[in-house]
Amino acid sequence: MSTGRRISRRRMLRQTISGAAAGAVLGCPLLVPRWVWGANDQIGVGIIGCGRRNAQLVIGKGGQGAPPAHARIVAAADVNLKRAAEWGKHYRCAAFQDYRALLERKEVDVVIYATPEHWHYLPCIHACQAGKDIYGEQPLGHTIREGRKMVEAVRKYKRVFQTGEQQRSHPATRKAVELIRNGRIGKVQMVIGYNYPSPFECNFPAQPLPEWLDWDRWCGPNEVVPYHTDLYLSRVPYDREPPFYTYPAEKYAVGPGWMSFRPYSGGELVNWGCHGLSMVHWALDMDHSGPVEIWVEPAEKLEPVVYHLPEKRDRGDAACSRTIINYRYANGVVLRLSSIDPRLGGGATFIGERGRITIFRDGYECDPPGLDEDPLPPDATRVYHSDDHMKNFFDCVVSRKDPIMTVEAGHSVATLCHLGNIARWLGRRLRWDPLKELFPGDDEANAYLDIPRRKGYELPETV
């Protein structure tokens, strides 16, 4: 797979579903240039990753509304050809097993991708090179170096990019952030976040490989391992192959999936941490910066936890959250991931000189009560206003303005999560330069800024 600026059409079209579905798409090309789009002009949407999360995104579940009426799904791609074909049939659109073929379609103006974490960087970079705007799910990148390259691509090709951190579009969250930024609790001294588990590992036995799944490509930059359903799925159990347009509410998953396993994910620290810690960076105004020091308590290395057979997440989550992660920012604020209150999985408690505010998934609370009763003054600091994360993205596709959760903000939050994992893996105090994005004079720690990659999946030196 090439990450160069040109994408080979011949390679792209190796796995394509054609015929009536593709013909239906060709009947509605986009005729209006992007820069003169109006609210009623058709915007062609390409879906990359046809699993549970993208199903929620397109029908308006999971924290935001659905794409607007003037956006039409015109292509879908997934390494699971059966899923892609189902989307193609339902939306009467082109369907592909290789997302690069989707990017070649002129009628695709924007892409929405919800793929496994290790499959975020290439669709983003290639979409930028193909001139598409992007709604990309959290975390931004699987490594810190990936995230930086994604930022570079978005800015070089002048694309609109919305990071899928929907809490930034919640009105209660916005109010809490504005209260904190405007000193309602006084100077912030400490922030307490949830003690998210780091990833563990698996060595599952081989299962028969479904003929409709390109498992080699699913493994992406990583070594190809034997196929196993409980690695392929994001969480276990859930209805493994329901019709996506009737997808039930997410069931409580007691077993892991790729979201818990290295090298495909950063674990819950990255998956859920990107949401809760997004609230931290938003309230502390750190979307373009980060901590300068990270350490764990107790100061010990995280011992590898390996799943050889499917089992509940309990053992891995407990072992991989034994240590508490601390971050110190240059302004003296300390973020401590020590809480076991599940509400803080979507937020944090901000402790100031005059009180505290706790942000959680659907709201906030003040201590003492009433800290939020008086309105903020007319000259108060305000944060970006958006009540619908998906609509905000499509509005910005038309206006060419930045959306509420920019690629830089997504990178800053994901980096915070990755730094916590690195501190656990090394078990010692680390110094971090948030501008240069490296550990000064620490070759051992800097080795964790990226991962080894198979040939064809390299991170490009330039985008």
C-alpha cells in the first residue's frame, strides 16, 4: 500500500462491487464547487468502516445528530466485503473492499471513517490527498507520530476535519467549561480523572477465516496473526452481524475485542480517555499544548497481560489500571487519573481555590451548589458553540471554517492518552516537550512515539 501523493487507480479498483448499485451513484454527481455550496446542495458522503460505530453516526445515535438532508451516502468501503455490500444495497451506492477506490470517486466530497484505531492514519492522510473533507472518530491517531502526520495532512491540503469527540457539542459541557475558564472555582489547582486501563495483549488460537474478510489488510501495519472473532470485533459480546440500519442499543460488553488489545488499540485509556480527557484539555485551554511531566504511582512497569482464550475483561482491566497516572502542566496544574467513579469516564473533577466542578458524560455538578447560578458577564471568555457535532461538521464543509473539535485538538487529547500508556510501560518519571513532541534526551521513551510497520504501511516522511 502506497502512502505517496498519488494513489494508483489500478490498485484501488482490485476489490470493487459494480453494477446497478454503482450505476445509481453515477446518476447524481456533485455539480457545484465546494466553495459555493449552499445549504440545499447535495454533498456526497463516503463511509469508511461499515461496523457498529458508523451505523450509529449515520442514524444519529451516540452523541450527535445524523448527517443533514443535503448529505447523501454515495459510497461505502470495508475490509468486510459483506458489510460493504449491505450498505451498498441499502443506500443504492457503490461498495468497495478497498477504501482507496472510494476516494477515487468524484462524487465523494466528504468521508466519515469509524475504523479500528490502528486504521485511522492512512484513510485520513489519503482522504486529504484526494481532496475530501473528513469526520474521523476518536482517538485521532494510534501513535503520537501518526497524529502529527494527520495534522500536517489536514493543514497542507486545507481540508475540514472534525474529530468525533461529541461531548464538545453538549450544551451542559460547554457551560461547565466556560465556568471553569472564567474562574468560577478560582485558579485550578488539580484535576482528578478516571483511572482508565491500558491495553493488554492476546494470543488467540486460529479460527476459520471468513471468505468475505480481507484479514491481511485488517491487520494493517501490524504483523499478520491468526484470525479470531474475539479479536476482530470491537467488543464481545454483541450481535455480531445485525443489519446496520436496525442496529440495537449497544449491549454491555463483558469481553474485550480489538479495543482492549495491543497493538491494535491503546486500551480504555485511549478509547474512553479521549472523551473524558478532552474535557480536561478544553477546560484548561490546552488544545495546542500538553503536560511537561508524567509519572505513575507506584513507580513500576506494567507487566504484560496476555489473553490466550476469550474471557471477560475484568482480569486485564484490573491488572492494567493498577498504577495511577499523573501529569503536570507548565502552569503547575496536576492531572491525576485515580478515580473509580464511572461517571468520570466521560469527564473529570476540577478542583480550584473556591470550589470544584465535576464534568461527566451528560452534564456537570458544582461543589458548593450554586456556583453556576450567576450568569457570566458580557465580556466573559466563551468557547466554540455547537449543539450538534455532525451538523457542525457539515456546516463547516460549506463555510470552510474549522469545526468545534479540530484536528489539532484531537491530536492534543490523543497525545495525552498515549503519554499515560508510555509512562505505565516504562514505570518511571518522564519529561515531555509538548512543542517538539518528544522526550528530551530519552531515547528509550522516544522509541514509543511510533510503532514498527509492515512494508506498504509506512508512515510517510512528508504528506
